[in-house]
Amino acid sequence: MDLLDGGTRMGMEEVVRQLRMAIHDAQVAFDCIGLGEVERAHNRMITAKAAMDAAETVLQHDLGRFPLAELAGEGAKVMAAIGD
């Protein structure tokens, strides 16, 4: 099911997008700690956690709607497309 309207591809793209945002915010938090900007680091950790929570919510929702093999296949396609 490769639907753009609520299908597995769309869900996995959102999971990947949220995870990439979380990685970015975590890296910024890490850098802020190194610069002694603890409050800014804390704010970035909060946004990183929010992105992780969003990714988990989408994935959990899709796990209830689609077979695991289908999700895994779409996840692999999304990751391959990012590499291109």
C-alpha cells in the first residue's frame, strides 16, 4: 500500500523526518553544553524529545494499521530515497 493519503510511505516519511529533527536538536544541545549554554541546551533537549515522541506516535499508529513487513519495506524505501 503505497498511498500518499495515510499510507505506510507517508507514515514512514514522517517518522524519518521527526527522527532527523531529533538528531539535529540533540546535536545542537550537545554543542551548547560544550559552549556553556546550559539553558539553550536544555531547550534543545526538550525539542529533541518532542520530535522523538512524535516519531514514536506515528510509528505506533502505523504498527496498529499495517503489517510489520509492509512497514519495514516502506521504511527501507524511505531511507534509500534519502541516500540518493
